[in-house]
Amino acid sequence: MIERPDNLTELVFAAIRRRLVEASLPPGSSVSEAMLSKDLQVSKTPVREALLQLRQIGLVESTGRGLRVVVPTARIIRDAFEMRAGLEAAAARYAAERATREQTAELLELAQASVTAAGDFEAFREADTAFHLAIAAAADNVMLHRAVEDAVVLTQVLRQRDIHVERDFGPDGKEHVSVARALKSGDGAAAADRLSGHILRIMEQLLQAFAQDTGPVSGTPLRAPDRLATPARS
């Protein structure tokens, strides 16, 4: 059961997303409004709205007879991270032009906080999410902000549920700082290149871990172009 806040759909969405991450709703399993509304003890309306959002994000899909949790593949992981890299690169370019002095200062603080939190997974995840969404907010484009939020949700679920890898988050935090500095200086091209490279570098690590968990990926290896996969410059 969940509490009933002002925005019930958001809480229902968060509750279902948590079950996807924890795999209590495992990949390939069927989901329905009736099942979830009974389980969460809410009406079908917020469940329907949450499932629609999850479908738009790419975490559930239609089977013709209903909905099921998406089964991850290397292609899905690659597509999700490439989409996110493109969206966030665009957000960085706009943020370099439109961010206020207060926003650029906050971005640098958030980036430095992610360096400090690198040794604690939960703390780093919170700092990481805050940093990326703050860039999207600074872009001052409502539709782009929403698209980045959805892409972040999708990649986070894929990372946390489906890919088992021990990572050093220190380089991630340092790349955040590099992006924040470019934004503070108003260099949108550098910020976009560093941010997309940061996301695609992580994608490559996760694809390698996914292949180790599930076996070799058939066909052409799915990887980012070398030009974008290089670590961000300081």
C-alpha cells in the first residue's frame, strides 16, 4: 500500500519503478491496471497514468494482449544510452547559453558533491541524478527537460536491475566537474562533447558487463564511436 499524496500518479509511478528495479516485477512479467491497483490499494486511474508514462519511457511494452516488463538486450541498453547522450548534449548547449549565474554555481557544487560521494553508491546516485537533471533544468526547455528525465529513469533502471558491475565512481564525478566548468565558462560545444562522452563511456562499461552476465553479444559489437567514448577533458 502507498500513501495518498497530492500527486498520486507520481507516487504510483515511483512505486512501480521501484518494483522494476528490485525485479519484484521481473523482465518479461505481465503487468495490468487491475493487478497493480489492487496491490497498491489505489484506483486504476493513477496506475493507468503511471503505466502510460512507463511505456513512453520504454520500461514496459505492449504484447497485443496487455503490457509486460521489457526484457533488456544489448541493443536496448545501447539505444537508451545513445538517446540519453544526444538529449543531454543538446541540454548542455542550451544551458551554456541560458543558465543563470546561480545555476552555473549550483552545477559546480553538485559536480563537486558527486566527487565527494563517489565511495557511497546511494549518495553518488543521488548526486549524479541531481547534477544531470540540473543541467536539463538550466537548458530552460520544458520538453527537453522532460525527455532527459525520462531517459535518466530508463538508464537508471537498466543499470540497477539488469547490469551487475562494480564501478569506481571517482572518474564520473571528475567528468561532472569538467562539464560544469565548461558550462560556467559558457562553452556549450565543450560541455556537450564532454557530457555525451561521459554518458557513452559509461554505456561501454555497462555493455561489457552485460555481455559477461548474459554471454557474448551476437553480430556486430554494440559500442560507441571512439571519438565520443574518450574520457572527458579536465
